[in-house]
Amino acid sequence: MEKDPPDKAEVGRLKACINDLTGLLALPAIWASHEPQQIVAALLDVLMAVLRLDAAGAEIKDPAGGTPISMTRLVRAENPNAKQVLIDRALSNWLSQELRGSYVVSKQSASDLSIIFLRLGWQNELGWICAACDRADFPTEIDRLLLSAATNQAAIALQEARLWSEQRRVARELDEKVAERTRELQELKDQLQRENVMLREQVDEASMFEEIVGTAPVLRLVLSRVAKVAPT
């Protein structure tokens, strides 16, 4: 019995998926030495283009406890604020859950908008990203695969960016300490040089005085008498 020929459309989708997946797996190399804000911006642009999203957003936590990095991308629409409101509402509901899954889909029946949330890091320690689309079949298995791949690559890049930032901070602090120590040593050197100059001047004055006294017997006699009566 002959097998049915593969569906051309399905083959095309699989080929496109492989190409997209290959591109996503190469992102960390492209993002090397980039700042977290640059990584997030590029990630959202890639997701919008690859998955044909209506909106994408992300929030990256600051490891030092500062203000997180928040970004949103929206396609041109008649009422973009309405989509933003739906995303914000779904996000609020997701964040309010004590045990948030790493992969949650929120279906907005009013606008037929599907919103998917994915956390960055094992324990959500890096932040989260979301993708929204009004396609009826969103997210498909391919969408899920590409989103998971993109999230994992972003997490890797952000971890490396944090390590790189920490290394630069340590190097900067070390440079500051070295510069401070160099200034202290230079000040000590300058002080020793000044003291050496003063000592040399005193030695020169004493040597000159001895030479003068040595050539004048009368002065030597006067000084010896002064030494006898001077208090000790």
C-alpha cells in the first residue's frame, strides 16, 4: 500500500519552523556583550516578526533590586490601547497567582486575542515575556516551540549579560582601588622627597657652618665659651 504524499503546506511550515528555530538558536552569539535592554528589544522584534504577533512584551528584573526593564511592541491597529488594556489585565491576573506556570495562555474572548506568558529562568528570577495574537489557532505547536526556544535563548543571553555586568563592576572597583592606592603611594613619595630636600638643606647648612667655623679660630673660641654657659 502506497503512503500518501506529504502535504506541501505542512512541509513548508516545517521547513519554515526549522529555519526560524535555527535563527533563534543563534541569537545568544549575536547578543554577546549586549546590555539587557538591547537583548530585550531585539527579542521582542524577533518574536513580532517570526510569529506575526499583534503584541509582545517583557519585563526583566534588576538583580540589584532596581527598576526592572519593561518593554512592549504593538502592531499598528485602529485601537492599540484596547489591546494594551487586555494584555495588562491578563498580566495582572497571571502575576497575582501564587504559583505561576512557566507557560500560560490567556484567551480574551471579547477581542479573540490569545495571550501567552512565559517566565524567564527556572524560578522566574529573570522576569517574563508575553506574546499576543488574534489568530484563531494561536498558539500552535510550532508557535509554542519557537516561543520556548526564544525564551530559553533570551534567558541564556540575560544570564551572560548579568555575569558580564558583574565582571565589569568588579573590574571597575578594582581599578578604582588601584588608582586610589597609586595616589596614596604618590603622595607618600612626594612627602619623602620633600623631607629629603629639607634634610639635604639642613646638611648643607651644617656643612657650610662647619667650614666657616673651621677657618675662623676666633669663632671657634666664642662658640666653645657659649657652649659652656648655655643651659643644657
